[in-house]
Amino acid sequence: MSGYTTQDVAKMIGVSSGRLRAYLRAGVLAPERGARGELRFSFQDLLLLRKAEGLVKQRIPAHRVTRALRKLRDSLPDTHPLTGVHLGADGESVIVHEGSSRWQVESGQMLLSFEQNAPPAEEAPLAMLRSRAPAPPEEELAAPTIDEMYEIGCTIDEADPTQAEASYRQVLMQAPEHADAHINLGRILHERGDLAAAEAHYRRALTIRASDATALFNLGVVLEDQGMNDAALDAYSKAIEADGRNADAHYNAARLYDLAGDYTSALRHLRICRDLTRKP
């Protein structure tokens, strides 16, 4: 069965088991049960957990985050998922951003510059959600922002590279100039053995950020894996220009210089690599 186990979630999001149980009791997550009765969380659950934990990291007490999410969940139409709501922090309160307005979830208090015209607390914002026109399809509402999609891709990169790839591709559909998404997608394709596609994404990242040391180093590796040692050495040299403390780039450059018979350059880069990796 697809989905993420409790252990996966703890590793990827960093949420404690106690807080995860609180979110479950509050009914803000919708995991399914696996063949052995284990909980299986969806990608949407991961997005919501990441939002919730982000609020906790902004120093909102965890119980207030849970309570606010539960109240918001109870107030939303069934077709409007929590992941489609833009949440933020105001002191120790969870707030919702809707266009140019902001309001506190627990109190219902509007946070506008013209608060004297705001509807009564506790009633207006939640009533507005209940009475709003029929919502668009859930897929549209639930779509995370570009930053959220990129960050969740980074979070699940090692545990679920297939879903991470989908996340990075979605980022690039909306933001083709997102250099970091190109680099991370290139690395996933590289590890899968799709060298030409990986090279293309590294090169695209470099058209956006010409001196990106990570993209240059990764390009060097993928070129070397394709047997293009001269081009790889050039990429490693540029990576070193961008970041002289990149020990791996020095080591790989030394190895290629050695293969080319340039032992002086090889020894120079090996010495630098040794100095950079030497323990204090």
C-alpha cells in the first residue's frame, strides 16, 4: 500500500510521536490503515504537518496550533482542505491570510487596518468560510505554493525520491527558473542513471546561476560518468573557483589530472583536499 508510515513521517518532518497523536486526535489528519493495521499518511498529510510544525517553530504553543487547526477544520467545507489555507503566526496566535485580510483562528478577530468595520469576533471569518460560494475542485485548492512544494521535495528526497521528483517537476512547471529544483531533480535523475537528463538540468541551473558550486560539481560528476573527462575537469575547476573549500571537487580534479599525466596539478589539488579534510 502507498503512503508514509509513522516512522517515515517522524524522520521526514521531525514531529514527535506525542504531537502526531495530538494531531490525529484533533482529526486534522486523514491517514488510512495498511494491511497490518498500521497508519499510512498521504502526501497531503505531510504538507499539513509541515505547516503545523512550522507554526510551532515560530513559538506558537503546540496545543494552540492543534486547537486552531481543529477549529479551522470544523469550519471549512468538505471540499476545502486545510492545505489550501494560507496559515501564519501573530505572536502566539495562528492566523489565516485571505487576500489582503488576516484573522485569528481561535478568536475570529479580524486583523485589519480598518478593524472598526470588521464583523464581530468569533462569527465573521468562519461564517464567511461556511457561506462562501462552492469551492473549486479539491486538487486546485490543495495545491501548495512553489516554496512549499520545493521544501517538501527536499524533506522526502531520500525517503521517497519518486515523489520528490514529482514535487520538483511541479515546481519547475510553475517556476522554470528555480535553479535549486533543477539541481535536485538532476541529482535524482543522475542517481537513477539518466545521465543525459541530469546533465540537462545541471546546465539549466547554471544558465540561471552561473557560479553555483553545487551545480558545477554535479555537472563535473555526470560528465565524468559519461566519459567526458576534459569537460568534467573544466566543470570541477569552475566549481573550485566558485567555492575553493569544495574538497570533493579538489579530489576529483586531482584524479583527472593524474589520469591526464599532469602530476604537478594532481599533487597540488590532493594537498588542498588533504588540508580541507584534516581534522583540527
